[in-house]
Amino acid sequence: MTSQASTDQAVAERSEELRRTITRLFGRSLHIRTLDTGSCASCEQEIRLLAAPHYDLHRLGFFFTPAPRHADLLMVTGPMVRAFENAARKTYDAIPDPKVVVATGACALGGVYQPDPFTRGGVGDTLPVDAWIPGCPPSPLALLQGLLVAVGRLAGKVQDLDFALNGIPQ
Amino acid sequence: MTVPSRGEVKPGLAGRPGLRDLLTGLGQGAADDQPVITAGVAAAGLEAAVRQIAAHPGARLADVFVCAGSPQTNGGPVTLRLVWGLDADRTYLITESAVDGERYPSLSEIAPAAFAEECEIYEQFGIRPAGSRPLNRVALPPGAGPDWPRLGRAPAEPPRDVHAPHHVGGHAFEFPFGPVRQVAVESLYYGLVTSGEELVDLYLFTWHKHRGVEWRLRGATPREALFQVERTEGLGAVGNAWAFAGAVEAALGIEPPPRAMAMRAVALELERLYNHAAATAALCQSTGLMIGQAAAEIALELLLRVNAAAFGHRYLFGVVDIGGTRADLDAAALGSDLPAAYGELERAAAALLSTNSFLDRLEATGILTEEAARRLGLVGPVARATGLAIDARADHPVRPYGQSRPEVAVQDAGDVLARFRVMLAEAAESVRLIAEIGRTAAGPGLALPPGAGPGQLASSGLGWAESSRGESLAWVALDDSGRITRARLRPAAVRNWRGFDDACRSQNVFTDIPIIEASFWLTAAGTAR
Amino acid sequence: MPLWTLRGLRRGVVTTRYPARPDPSARLLPTPPAFRPDMLTPGLADRLVSVCPSRALARDGDMLVFDVGACTACGRCRAAAPQAAGASGEFELAATAREHLIKRIPLGGRPA
């Protein structure tokens, strides 16, 4: 096996081990803290609706908590306004390990804003991200799927989609 | 340049000799019927002009902003613009003054509403009002040096890193709260001054969320800019996009087709509806009434689904376009789904208004007087709840509101309950307007093709809309290739956060703050743009 | 309180069964585009890249590179080229690796 191939295999094995660890730790209930790094406020509104009757994230074992010490998962919205970075890192650091960071919404994933003097254009350069939820804003259904994928309770779909059509587009 | 008359009610000078006298006093000739009048005023005469205008019945200082000179005159004179809502005359009056040097006449003594804008102007353009009143940090973070991107020149001295002046007597102490706050709410940074439980003072900082939108829009085409404008304050996407598109359309001298304007109004009323439902849910959450919160959230979710069914997006992004609308309305879906959704809100509201434990938390909490609303230039339900009957749909009607006239909801107690009642009345009125406007929306054509209009002139224009939070204003200047040289965005939140400080002070305790915040239902995004 | 209890009981359960069952409200959601490789010419691809306000599209030689993560489903690319881009209908887009969101669509179209 070449050096590159053995490195790849080691990485794949480590990833799988990590996935099993996460499922064991978070497969039951977990607590979620949110972090707004400069969003337009619509991502927050969709996140609030996760606790509303139509979606009720509690039935899936997810709970919101304002206390970072109590949190297992951090949902980060917004393009990481540079003036906010310090507060973002403090919040991340205040959450004890093990923890999962979920970049939520197009701004956090690098869309809408480019890196410039005001924003970093995404959260990936400031915080280590474990899962990504696209959308502008991601609907509560997309957020539910995203949370379940982030903790390994649902397999993601998007890696198998090619976004190529064969017939006439609708 | 003339702006095409908007709506059936003609604004301007007809039958309004008071306004004609005012303009004559400002050295302006009697202009023809226009919803927007621009008057050049020499800097030396600005203070006198401001006094004159402020004394005019129904005059309201709606915005203050500066435009840098052209790149050729970098460091040269800048233009100070004051936008006055002459609400009784159905006109906006913009005064323009060239300011050379570092000082301009103090505005906030005559029109206190101008103070926060004076601070903003100082940070961005380095010019300050006359007098020695210290100016506060608004949008730029501490440590933003002279090289920080600005719309103009850096100030010679940095602004104060403290809040607006206040008097702390006795044993009060202050502590900062935020910007990372409760879960699933925006980041917001308060300074609380308290003597223990009672709130002596409260002030806000928003620089942690300032995204430099006005800075970023320079050089963009209006259509490119619209995408960013919608996402400046997502919960006010339609109102802010309409104001911005209206400004561009005024600059280009184009008028969207009647059907497009009707579609905009339907979207704007849908936006008002879901925001008021969300505010109701937030009020219940802040008072610990979880069952009421659940009921309001059911209504909110159904209303967002109505938006998606009607216009293709839960938050109505992508509806407004330059020259019209981008999305057509699915009227059948709207007709079948809206009654059930609104019914949920109506029933939840009726139950809330019969729940005394809930009402007790709202009554006499967070009181704002009409005088404070006037002085601070507040807009929207926050202002209307104090008795100040201003509403841009009625005062500065743009098609279709000229024909489909809204009933303006007013209360006078100025407390949280009054704001709640105003929102509920507006929600009912929105449903009525949607039905009426939907019936009368006719005609072909959703939007004008790109490039329509008398051509790309170097020009400027003012646009406005009554968003769910109040009057949202925008002003743009375009160069002769049609690109933006200056975009000024003034969502309602920019004005109304000032009222929040006043409403929270004294007689209120910590646990009242979330209740008051819910009754204002503003966004940090709307001001930290 | 009895007022609220009765109302709640009468209202019934509105909670979604997702993910155990699909939720019908999902059909209302805007979704990112899917592209027809046979209709994508280099010229058209370049036009789509310039029309995207969120920089979700880029061209890499004979591939259209689509970053689903940056996409806001605004529909401008579909409006610019309805014959080459339609709704994907996909809203379950969460990924555990950022690369899973980068899609490469071959430019298989023949210029006119």
C-alpha cells in the first residue's frame, strides 16, 4: 500500500471510530446552544420553531439550553462578523467536550457574504465544524434532518445526490 | 425630476398652503405635486431651517445621513441629507446641505431623534455637530482604527466607548449583558444599570453584528444589491426590499405595473401578519405562558406555510424585484390557506385577552409616552401604541394603498398591552387588505424588463414602505452606468431601538426586559447593518 | 386555564411525524437547482456563474462546480436558463463533510 493510501485508510478508520463515538454519546438526548454570529434573524426564527408544536424537537430527545456548560451541540448561524469572533470563541470554549458544532444556514456555510473587513464570510475559519446545514434559511424540517445527521442518528443524503437532471426541468 | 404620482391620493402642495409657505421660507419655489421634495439648504442656514421644519405641524425627522463627495473630491465637502416625514402633507422633504470642514449645526438639540445618526455620521465621515456633546460608538467595533473601511473619512478622535449619558445616583451599578444571550435569539449587547432589581438605565451596543451593508453595496447594480438588502433583516425582507426598490425606481423614473404593486402589498401584509404572530408567541414566552406560546406558534407556522404556498418562500425572499416583483402569487393557495392560519391567531389572541395573569404582566409595563415617541422619532406599532397616529401606508400612500386605504390602529397607554393590541388590530386589517387588494389586482405584466426607464441617469431617489416594525426608508444614488454610488438603508429598527431604552427605564425590573423586547419585536440585524 | 386546556384538546395534534414519515409541507419549500448536463454549454455555464448572487456556481474547465452549501435557492439561475436548470426538490441537505456539498456537473451541451 502506498504511503498516501495508508494515510487515507487511517483517516477513514479514525472517522468511522469518531462516528461510532458520537452515536454512543449523543444517540440519546442532547442539549443545544445556538450562536448568532451576524445572521439576518430568519435562521433564528426557524430554529425557534423547532420547539413549536409542529416540529417539537423534544420528541427526538433534543433540548435547548442557554448554558454552554450544559450544551452538547452548538448551532452557529451568520457569516462570523469579525467584531464578534472573540465572543464566538469564548462560547465555543465554554462548552465542555465532547461537543458537536453545526454550521447552520447559507451565511455560515460561506454563501451570501464574501470574506471582507467586516465578516469572515462563514464560520469554518473560526470554529471547527462537524456538520453543515444549507438553506436560506433552512426550514425546521431541514434543521431536524441536520441535527439527526450531525449526531449520527440519520445517514446524510446529500453525498449521494448529483444535482444533475436527465429530463426536462420542472 | 418629476416622480410619477403614486396612488389615487395626490400628495404635495395642493390645498396645503402651510407647506407652500414652509418651502418658500426655505427659499424653494412652489413645486408641483410630488411625494418627495428635495430642497438645497446652505450649511449656514441649516439650523434655522431645521427649526422651521420641526415647527411645521406633523413634521417628523425620519432620517439623517451623509454622502461622501466624489472620489475626485476625497476629503472635500460631503452632503448632509435630512429626510423629514411631513406626514400631514403626505410628503417627504429632503434637505441637502454641503458640509465643508469638520462641523455642521447641531441637530439633536432641536430634533433629538437625530442623536444616534449624528454618532453614526461621526464614525463614518469624521464630521460632527457643533457643540461639545460627546458622541458614542455605534457601528464600528472598539479598536477600529483609521484604516477601518468607512463610507468617508475617519474621525480625528475616536468616539466614546460608552453609552449615551445618564445619571447614576445612589447605589446603582452597571453590568454588560450579551452579546451571546438566551438560546435561539439574536446576539445583542445590553448595558444594564441597576440598583438591584429595578432598572435605572439600559443601553444597547450593536457593533458586534455590524456587517457593513451600506459599504458593501457601493458599485453594485440595483439587482445585485437587492439580494443583500433582503438578507440584511430577513424578518423584514419585503418591507426593506420594497423601500430599496422604490428608491431605485424613483432614481430611474420607472413605475412598476399595477399588478406588481398589488403583489408587493399582498407580500407586505403577509409579512406583517407573521411578524405579529411571532411577537405574540414571544410575548407568551416572556411571561411564561407556554400554552399561549404554543397556540401562537401554531398560527405562526401556518402563516409561514401560507407564505411558501403563495410566493414560494416562507420568509417572502425573492418577491420584490427592481421594477416590479419576481414571484407571482398563487392566489388559490392564499385564498384556501390564509383563513385557517389567521383563525388560529385570532383564537389565540382572544384567549390571551381573557387570561388575566397574562394581561397583568403586560399592563403598565414598558411605558412610552407620546412625547417620547415624537422626540425619539419612533415609528410603527411602537409609536402608534403611544397615540402617535403615523403609518406610511396612510401618510405616504404608494399604489395600491392609495386606493385600498388601511385603517391605522392606535392606542394611547403606550405600554406592552397597548403595543399588543395595536399588533392584533393590524393583523385583522392585513387580512382584510389582502382580500381587497387580491380582488382588485389586475393587469398584465409582473415587472418591467431590465433596462426599462428613461435610461441610466446619474440620479438619486427615496423609497419607503410600512414594514411590520414601522416605516422603512431607503435612499440611493446611482452613477451614469446605473451602479450604486451610495445606498442608505434605514429599517424601522434603527429608529425604534432608541425607544427600547426609554421603555425599560425605571418602574421596570429585570424580568420585564424580555416582555418589553417582545412587544417591540425589533431585530438586531435591522439596525446593525 | 380550562379555556386553554379545552382549546388545546379540541385542536388535536399538529406535530410532524418527520423523520419517521415524510411531511407534506416539504413540497412547499424552495430547493437548490439541479442541472441538465446535456443543455449546459460553457457559455451558458459562465452566464449562470455570473447570475448567482451567492457565489455557489463556478466553472472548472468542462465542469460546472456547484456549492450546495452556498446556495440560497433564490432561483436566479433557473430563471436565467429554465431549459438547463430546474428544482432539485431536495431539502434534506445536511452534510458531515463540507466536500459532500460540492457537486461537479459536466458541461455536455453543444453550442448552437
